[in-house]
Amino acid sequence: MPEAQSPTRKRIVEAATKLFYAEGIGRVSVDAVAEKAGLTKRTLYYHFKSKDDLIAAYLDGRDQPNLKQMAAWFEAQEGGADRKVEAIFSNLARVARHPKWKGCGFLRTAAELASMPGHPAIKVGSRHKSNFEAWLAGALSGYDIEEPQALAREIVLLIDGCFSIMLIHRNADYIEAAGRAAATLVKARISGQA
């Protein structure tokens, strides 16, 4: 069995995910992660050579589930591309109203590591954001939209902007407002209307 799939490694990442998301990466020690996973620190370091690698694994574990969730919200919404894009935002607003929601783990981690641009977790976060943008551009290209890549980038800016403002105001109405703005951008890019 490859190490990336080992039950012990998975248990460590699950423990790190709970702690890092709830408290932030700087506030959580390797000791705390080992304790939460029910393992020794030595066992943790057998599977991860550093805390930096564990932080990267935490974000990497969030990548595909987050992308699948956004795609599911998009696909489940009836109507045109504008309604589908707005559904991503309305679902994010619903999730953000949960008391345990702490924002985008990728952006929070990037903020904590702002002085370390080469950190492995920054690379994982960058890849995640790029993957989402590429997926969204592909999804939009099926709707007779002009410049779907440019539009996807604009929507990503709105999503990340509302995530950032949510950390300050804790008001999901900002996410819904960004969703309406995104829907307006989509409508403006439908071929023949731009």
C-alpha cells in the first residue's frame, strides 16, 4: 500500500485538518496533531518529515473535495450559466452561516505563510485555485460564453474577495452580493450580448 494511502498517514492528516482549520496552522503544534491522532510525535515524523509537509498534506486533502463540492453545486442548479455560478455563491453563503465555518483554509493558510512564498502549502494552495479556475472555465465554455477563461478568473476574484471580507465582517450577505455580481458578469459575456 502506498504511504499516501496508509491508514496511519490518513489519521494524521485528518487530525491535522481538524486542528489547522479550527485554530490556524501557527497555533497548532506537531505535538497537538500527534495527540489528536492518538500517535506519538515520532510516528508522525515517520510519515511527514516536517510540519511544513503536514500543512501541505492538510491542504492537498481539501483540494478535490472542495472542487467536487463546487462542481456539484454548479451542476445541481437548473437554468443558465448565470444561475449556476450564482448557486456556487449562495451555497457558500449557506455554509458560511454555520458557526464552525472559519473561511477558506487555502487563503487562511496563505495569509499565515505570506512571508514564505516557496512554502509547500503555498504551492498546494496555488494549484487548488488554478484547478478551480480551469474547471470553471471549462464548465462555462459549454454555455456560449465569450472568453470563458477571463470570466472564470473574474469569478475567482469575487469568490476569494468575499472569503477575505468574511474573515473581517462575518456576514454571509457579502457572499450573496458577490454571487449577484458574478451572475451579472456571466450574463454580460453570453455571446451576442457583450
